[in-house]
Amino acid sequence: MQRIVLIGYMGAGKTTIGRVLARKLELEFFDLDWYIEARYRMKIPQIFSERGESGFRELERLMLHEVCEMEDVVIACGGGTPCFFDNMDYINAQSESFYLKAEPEVLKAHLLMGKSQRPLIQGKSPDELTAYIKESLQVRSPFYEQAKHVVPIEVIHTKAQINHYVEEIEKSINKS
């Protein structure tokens, strides 16, 4: 039975790397945000606008517990997931946890490349985005750093880079 949870700031590559990792290990992949959207038949921005951030975080916690009960899975958490309630303790108790650790400039590059709408950064200029990421990381890093493993992430441009990170995670799992 394997349960691997990827955490880190939005844009770190949790979904991209998680999908490839799951395929390689022949595990099922869950992006927690997508799972929430499927279960509630609403996009995350809609849940945020209807329930506010605290309402969203409650749903997120419930869904985290649901997917972390499953076996043979790779789970990519939302960037804020580890920072609320006892989520980080729960993640560590249930899984091999990996913090995909990226510097603010790397995160900004990934977020600017990404196509999806992220409610927390909508409408920010590149400079505002950098400032927001730095500020958020100061708050979130103490939670992220509690992961059992840390994987430093650079800007991802190629499949070879994704495969490199997948191999790093595999090596850590095999050592555990």
C-alpha cells in the first residue's frame, strides 16, 4: 500500500509531477482541487465566492481526509491545504509527504505559464505577484517544511526535468 502526498505553493509543479509519478508507480492520481470540483460540481473560484475561503478550507479538509483513506494513490494538495486545521499532521500520519520547494521567481514563472484561474492571484501584476508569493511563503513555509521529504524545484520546461523530479521522489520512497 502506497500513499504519496505532494505539497507546496501553487505553481510548484505538484499536479504535473504527481501525474507522471502516479503513472510510473502504477498508482491512482488525485489533484485535491479537481477532486473537490468533481464532488461539489463547482469550480474552486465559485466555491470561494459562495462560501468564502473559510468555507472552502472546511470542504478541502473533508476531501483531504477522504482521499487520504484511499490506498495506492498520489495526491497533489492545493497550496494552502497543509496550512489549515491539523492537515499537515494528518498528511504526515497518512502518507509519505513531499514538499516541492521552489523559490518565488520559479513559482512566478510557473504561474505566469499556467493557464488556469487561481482565485488568490487573479488580477495581480507580475510585481504584485512576486510580492504576494514572498509574503505567502513566509506564512506557509513553516507548514510545508514539516513534510517528510523536500524536493528542490527549478523552472520546469521539459519532460526530462519532470522525469528527474519523479526519480528524486522515487529514490526517497525507496530509502524510507
